[in-house]
Amino acid sequence: MNLFDNLKSLGARTPVQSEDPTRRPAAVALICAPDPDAILIIKRAERLGDPWSGQMGLPGGRASVTDSDLMATAIRETQEEVGIELDLMDCIATLDDLVPQTVQLPRIRVRPFVFLLERHREVIPNEEVAGAWWVPLDSLLSDGIYGVYEVRPGDLVMNRPGYRLHDGVIWGMTERILTPFFELLRK
């Protein structure tokens, strides 16, 4: 699979966007880079009161009043969390907005932005991030990586679809971003 060939066509599609005023806007950055084709995955630090504590995900967070728009949110959060400076020109697509599927999570709406970099960049995690890795696309799409896994958010035990990596399972909203993204890449 060649990211350059398939990613650039993503920009032509119109994403489904929600402007629900009862949900606080947030954004994440799905960052892609070649040689080998990979995406940046982070593991959130374990923090009291954080509903995504310790989970695998993408850099991002809630919009700030200082952000001009949600793309600015994704760019700012990426720089803060992993030390990577993204440029508006690096953004090649916007994916469909998502909301949490459980009432226990904050009332947010998340807009994923796809960024394509020329190369893998050094990652410098801040205190919100326990780890960050360039995960080769081939390994994420390998047989046996995607499945239903037991996950333990807080005191709950659930079986959810996800991608099992050496450092944990990508599930929840991040799985709901990556799975359609991978389907679009295969088209």
C-alpha cells in the first residue's frame, strides 16, 4: 500500500461534520509519514480524572478559545503533546466527526484531521503522553491485529473492537477513526 497514492484522494471527499452546540468541540491529528508508511500512535499518561487515562490514541484534545478553528486545535495539541509542529499545508483531509458512544464520557465532538509529512519526525512527549510510536501501516493491517479485545477503562471490563499492539489495544474513538480511514485507503 502506498500512502501517497491513496491519501491524497481523501481530500476530495466531504466529511460528515456535526455542529451540535451541546457538545464541546475537540480535534485529533492522524499523522502519516512514509518509509515505511506509518501513523503516529500515542499512549496517554495515567492521570486521575482523565476518562482516556492510559489509552492508546492520537494526539489531540478539546478546543481552546485561542484556537481559530478545529484544525488549529489539532495543530496546537500535537505540538504540546508530542513536540511535532504541523503546518496547514500538511493537512490533506478531514474525516467524519465522532462523538463518544457512552454517557459516562464528556459531551464532546471530535474532528479528525489527516496530516501527511515528508518523513517521520522525532517525537518528544509531554507529561500527558506516556509514549508515542510511529506504527507501520503494514503491522496495523496485518492478520490477527484487528479483533475484539478485553479492555479495562477505569473499573469497567468490556469487550471492544480494536487493534492489538505490543504496547496496548487501540479501541474506542481511535478505533472508530482508524477503521474507516483504513477502508478509505483500500479504495
